[in-house]
Amino acid sequence: MAYFVPLLNTFLFFSIYCSQGNALSSNYYAKTCPQAEDIVMKVVKEEAQKDRTVPATLLRMHFHDCFLRGCDASILLSSKGKNTAEKDAPPNGSMHGFYVIDGAKRAVEAKCPGVVSCADILAFAARDAVVLSGGPRWDVPKGRKDGRISRASETTLLPKPTFNISQLQQSFHQRGLSIDDMVALLGAHTLGFTHCSSFMNRIYNFNATHDIDPTLRPSFAASLKGICPLKNRAKNAGMSNDPSPTTFDNSHFRLILQKKSLLSSDHALLTT
């Protein structure tokens, strides 16, 4: 449980800092839509019961949204005309939970039309995703405004799974986040699934000297090659991030220490 305290603080800071300078408050909807959070939780809970991967995708969606233009729900906007939106960019290609936010928005609108922003609904849903997975609960500050600009080109600013520690620190520092914040947020990888494309660089043609990343345990690397053959054609091939991919716990950090993390960026935490 010790991990959950800095994590909770980091989520709060991340969500407040990345809110485009809007004044947020805990009682923003106290008079206009006091049921908003309960309504969102109900929808998220119902969808998570149908599909256990929903919490992971909602948490990832919120992170990808906040990391670019701030927590403005720009990741929810659709491509239009010649503009390709964030949701259609390669880093978000496997994101599949937009319908959950759409459902939550409809439910909130039915009760409080024109009051609650999509950005706040997404922030509520990400928190609820963590809670429903066994993680901590935090009070989400409210009052985010919805953005109207969404550009796929800006997703190149998201941290990449191949980043080393210097690249990670620079990426998070540019968002006002410390190395402690970075470690806490990367712990969110305890939920979900990783496609082969995100770690193929570690098991084939790693560099001029090694075919396989020498920091990987050989037995683990062999198992990954079995799941992701070099000429893999299975669209959804990959594996869970840790043995308990639907439970928010410390398993991911344990795997990193055992040199069994899937991503180069996660293993990079051991290099400092």
C-alpha cells in the first residue's frame, strides 16, 4: 500500500497541472450536477463488468489526453476534413474505450444537460477505473474545459516504449513532472495488455552486437519470441503487462526488478 500514497498524489498533481490553467475546485458541480460522479461510476462499473479490459483503456486514455494539450478531452474528438485527430493517431490505435465515455456523457446529460464537461467525465472515469481495479480513490478536482483542437501530429510528444531514462525524464519534465511522478505514473502499466509491436525491438535485431536485449532474462526473451514470431501476422498478438492485468497492484514493479518487464522504457527505471 505504500506505493498508493505517492501515486494518489501524482494523479492529483498530474490532473491539476495539466488542466490548461483552469480554476478547479472540489465542489464545482455541487449545485449544478451533484450526481455527476455517481452517474459516471455507474456506467464505468457496468461496462467494466462486461469487459475487464475497460479500466486499463480508460486510464491510458486519460493519460494520453492530459499529456498533450492538458486534460481537455481532445482525445475524444473525431477527425474532420483534412485534420486527423489524436484518437486516430498510431499511439492510440488500440484504444477501444471511447464508447464508455460516450455512454457516461449521455447519462450525465440526461440528468444535467449542458453542465459537465467531457474532460471532467474522462477524469472521473480514469479514477473510477483505478478504484474498480483495487487501487486508491482520490477526489477529482472539477471544472476542466473541453478543448476544440485535436491533432494526430502532436501524439509524437507522448513517451515512447523505446525511450531510455534520459528521454523519459526529459519528456515528463516538460510536463512539470518529477522523476518520482514519472515512476508512479509508469506504475499504471500494472493494468492492461501490450502488443508485440511495442517490444519487438527487444527480442529481434536489438543492436549491432545483440539480437536480443541482454538485459532481458533469456528464458523470458524466449517466451516472448514464442508469442511474437518475427513475421507475426496476428493483429492482436501480445501479452498482459503482468500476471494480474486487471488488478491495480505492485506486480509491475516486481517484474521490472526481476528483469521481466515488456517495455524498454519500463526497464529503463533500473538504470538510475
